[in-house]
Amino acid sequence: MRHRKETIIILTVSAKYNKYCVSGISKSNNKIVRIISEDEQSKYALSTNDLKYKDDSHVKPLDIIEIPVKNNIPVHINSHIQTENILIDNNNYSINKIGTTNIYEVIKTYKHLFNQYEYVFGNIEYYIPESNIKHIIPKHSLELIQVSNVKIIKITKDDNTFKSKACFIYKNKCYNMFSITDNNYFNISEDINMKSAVLVVSLPYSPYSYSNKSEPKYYKLIAKIFDLTE
């Protein structure tokens, strides 16, 4: 059999090249996974159709789903940094919703997956220079962290459009100006403060450079924000 079924607790359905970066926790091995497609143009993101249930509703964070995935990822798709990736099997593809959960139950059940590292991907910056990516040991591209003093800032760009950045405290260290790909925080009308939150932080498939003179960087992306403030 060339594919297997995976049962996954969805954590992120975030923006990626007009498609979606989808990640969660595999119930079969209790590890963090990222679900990818074979669409090279979108850096292997999932489409709206990939996320559609039989009743035409769509996958949301904290849904529990079952999908067929291939046993092996082709070499040309594989990523040396995104070690969590699993590939959907489009030839046998159907997505089933098994149930839903809540973030508090996820924290309780999978506490071993949270706050595993002293720093968020090796330093307190919002990026990692390409030359330093080799120092991320073990190789990984998804982290689940519980943080405090979260502030989501509305920033005006040069073209008078807006973007959101996040600042937070993790293990008594301040982190600033992280990019957000969680669609819920794209168009905020004012700054948002949270006493406590769970963040899913992701590294992209490949690094980015703004010019030929600058070293490419892996920008740390906040793919999901779960507000724990009560």
C-alpha cells in the first residue's frame, strides 16, 4: 500500500501564497506535522479544495481530521529544514472530520510538545540567517510555545496598507516584530494585548532575501495565535 491514513488535530490553517499552510498534531505518533501538497508554485501549500469536507464546509483549527498521506515524499519536494512534512495522496484523497477539541485539552494531552526549546528557533530574533540554519538541532520547522505579554501591533507600510507584527515574552526573554500569517490578525483596527497565548511558530520552506547583497533569511512566522486570556 502506497498511502496510509493519518488522524490529525489541526492547529494552523494560515496564509501561504494565496493558499494555506496547514499543520497539527498526528495522533498516530504524537508528533507535530505539516500537511503539504505537490504544488511547487505555492511551496507545497494546500488549496481550498484540499481542505473541503464532503458537506462543502472547510477544515478549521482544532478540527480532528483523517486524511490519506503518501508513505514517502519525493526528493524534489523534500525540505532539509521542514522535517515535519507529510504529503497528501491526491489519488486517494478524501478528508473526513472525526471531531473537534479545544486548546486547553491539546495543552493537557500533548504537553511534551510545548516549550521544548530554550529559544524560539535558536535565538531571540525574528529571523535566522541562512548560514545559521545548520545550528537548529534537531532539525525542525514548527514549534508550539506558551507565551505571555503578547502585543499585536498594527503597522502602516510605505504604500499605506497595513500589516500586523507580534511581540511576546517566552521563557523570560522578549521577542519582537514577528510576522503573522494567522488570517484572524491581518486586518486589526488597533493594537491587541493578550496576557497569555499559545503560538504556533513556523519556518518557511526556503529562505528569502530582499536584495542580492543581503544574506537570505528564514523568517519566523506566527501561523496561529490561541488567546488564553480569561
